[in-house]
Amino acid sequence: MVSPANKPDIQRLALCLGLALPVGLASGQVFFCLFVATLVFLICYYRALCGFLNFIRHGAEDKLSDLPGIINDLVREFELLRSHYRQREGRLSDFLSRFQEATAALPDAIVVLNEGGNIAWANDLAARYLGVHWPQDSGQRLANLIRHPDMAAFIRRKQQDPADAKVLVLSSPVNQQLSVEIRVQGYGERHLLLVARDITELERINKMRKDFIANASHELRSPLTVIAGYLEVFDETTDGCPPAWQAPLSQMRVQAGRMERLIDDLLQLSSLESANDEGLDGEINMAELLAGVCSEAQTLSGEKQHRISLELDQELCLRGNQRDMYSAFSNIVFNAVQYTPAGSAVHISWQQDEEGAHLAVRDSGEGIAAEHIPRLTERFYRADAGRSREKGGTGLGLAIVKHALARHNAVLEIESEPGVGSTFRCRFPAQRIIRPAATEGLRLSG
């Protein structure tokens, strides 16, 4: 079927052949004349195609004229597409201009890295914070410009695992007085978006807070030790102590002990907050660690006789700092013992799962209302302040758990229902798991 676009060309070809046919009949060279007419038609088409090609290559502004039908239609379609392209180019240029204005107004340095870790784009603040100048440093490897020992490893880790949420804090290579926090997020086809934020003031405030807590705790420890020492002397001489003094002295001993625990927790929390990533590669025998925690929890239970059970994968070990993990696990287990009625069950399990491994501590206590759960890891936050103080809690236990787990790329999940009980679950990523032998299950009960 002949399309309307092809009709003028067919008509031209028919006209050429129609003119050549009488000449051929008159000369007796019909086929030769028809061949010459077809050749002339093709030569005209070839010249028209050359003109069209030149029009495309050089983008001539003048419209082509006197072109055969279908080529003329191609020219019109090409001009239409070029017009749409110019409109789209204008819109993209306007969008790019607004994007550059927006990124220039951001308080953070932004660097776009391609899949090879080379600089593809950077905003103005990247020069101030990181020493990356755009477009002079286009195509350069970021690790070659920022010669920090952790930078190359940080970028490499992000390329391997774009979902890794860890950040890197370092002194600015341009100004050593500036502290910058670097975050990297993967996007697209293995591209990385690097965001550097000035946290100098935040670091200063945090350092002041940590120093204050550490200094205050150390300063309080000395007078508290003296007070506790004199109270012990009174304990040894209770026979000579007037009866009216015995209740106040007992209360003083309880509060002195509580203050000692508070100071210990404050110092431990301060140590966790200021700790670096060193010492996190040790192998922790979880079977031994949890067995010890359960034994101490049973001692803490005393006359309440809680039914504490431990279910664990005996060969499932953990890579990390044993002291940190003991603090985290013992805080959770001891809380479960303290807030669970006498004779009730506390179940502890350590198992591998699809995401890595988890430690779960399930109690049958009073439970926690849903509105309190998001804030339980805040310092000094208590769902029931009066009851917590009565139990001798400092309000820092779960804050210590949160920071100890964060150092190991782990998270704390809390499930609770009033009147039913609570489950505290510590989830560890797969890279923290060590399994030296085949899996066996072990169940201990006490």
C-alpha cells in the first residue's frame, strides 16, 4: 500500500519513466532510456540526501527547499524534533541553574562521585570544607585530594555496601580547626553522593558536656567514698548507735549506694560516647558470657526465685568488645529480673537469623505502655519514675545499652504490652557473626 508521504516520489518516478518511454520507442532503445531515467532519478535523490545530511550535521538554520517528497517530510520531522529538543534543553538548563543555586545555598558541602570514585560534580562549599574545587578537580579521585587514612577505606566500604549508615568525622584538610562529618549515600548506577557538614560547634559542645560529666563524676566520687566509709564504720558499731539514728543511717547507705551506681553509669556512658572503633574485633564467646550473666542474674533474684532460662546456639560467637557487650546484656537481663514479679520467668535466647543474629530477653513483668517505648533509651527517662527509684535504677541502663550496641552496628528493639511482659531484642548484622564450627543448640536453665 502506498502511503501519502511516498506518493509525490512515485509520481516523479512515473513522470521520468513516462518521458523516457516515448524517447526509447522512437530510438528503439526502450530499456536503455528507462535505465537512464531511473539513474537520473536516483542521482537527484542522492543529491537531496546529501543536502539533508549536511543540514543535520551542520544544523543549518535555513530551511531546505525543492526536496523530493519523503525527504522533505523528513526535514519537517527533524525540524519539529529539533524544536522540541531546544525547548527541553531550555527547561533542563533552567532546572540545572535552579539546582545549582539551591545547592549553593545549602549549608553542607556536596560532592558527586561516579562509580570509579572520581569527582563528577561539587558545590562551592566543597572547596571550603574539603578542598575540592569544581570544575578544576573534575575526574580526580577524592581519596587523592583528601589524604586522610580513613577516607579511602570509607569510600570503598560505601561502594561495596551503599546502605551502610556509618559516618566519618575528620578535621577539614583545608582548615584543621574545622571538624566535618561526612556521609555518603549511594544512588543510580553505583554513583555516590557525599555530604560534608561542619560540626565544629557541635563537637565543642559535646566535648564540654562529656568533660563536665567526667569531671563532675570524678569529683563526686572522692567525697562519696568518704561518706560511704563512715557509714560502714557505723554499720560495724550498730550496738553503740542510738535507735533513732538507725533508720536515717540505713537510708543514707541506700542513697550512697545509688549515687555510686549513678557515677559508675555516668562514667561508663561517657567512655562509650568518646570511644573510637578500636577494640571491636575481638572474638566473644557468647555461651560463656551469657552463662555468666545468667548466673549473676540468679544471684540478683535471691529470694524472689525467678525462673531464668537460657537458650542459645553454642557455636555462634560475636565479633566485638566483650566489656561493652557484657554491659549491654547484663543491663537488659538485670532490668528484667528487677521488674519481673517473684517466681516469674525470664527467658534469654541467642540465635542466628536471616539478617545476622539477635539476643532476645523476654520477661513476664508488668510491661510498658506504648507511648514510653520510643524514649526508654534516653538518659534518665523512666516510664515509672517512682518505681524505678524504688528499685535502685539510675535511668542510664538502656542509654548504655544503646551506645554499646551502636558501636557494634547493632540496634535495640523493644516490644512490650502492659500486663503481659516485655521483650528486649539486640540485633547484630551478619558481619559481626563468627561461627567456627557446626551449629549446635544448648539450653540451660536455672
